[in-house]
Amino acid sequence: MKTGELNLTVMGLLDAANTALRPPRADPSRVTPVCGKCIVVSGHDLKDLDELLKQTAGKGINVYTHGEMLPVTPIPS
């Protein structure tokens, strides 16, 4: 029981950390690569990804990551 209670507490902390920026929602996202400069993000730090997206906005730099980072709805190619 003690292990289960600790697990529940940890899962709550992880959920709070992953939804601190904004609640999850489906956003459109391109699923095919485009020509140009890019940054590939690996890992699970949503805060860092948020900062990277802000810093690269409007600069012609494409940011790619894996499906676990953000729930998305693919943009038709």
C-alpha cells in the first residue's frame, strides 16, 4: 500500500509538471519534413521545448520532436 501511495504521489507531480505550461490539447502539426535549417529535440522537457519554440519563431528554423512531447493533429501534406 505504501508503494502504491508513493506511486500515486509521483504520478501527480509528473502530471503537474507536464501541464504547467498549458493543459494538453490537440494542435495541428506538420508530419513531413521541409527543406531548411532545423533543430531536432530529443527528451521530455516541455519547458525547454516551449522556450526553444519561442526563440526560433519567425527565424525559418524548423523544430522537430517525437510524438510524446505534444498531442497533435497532423496537417495534410
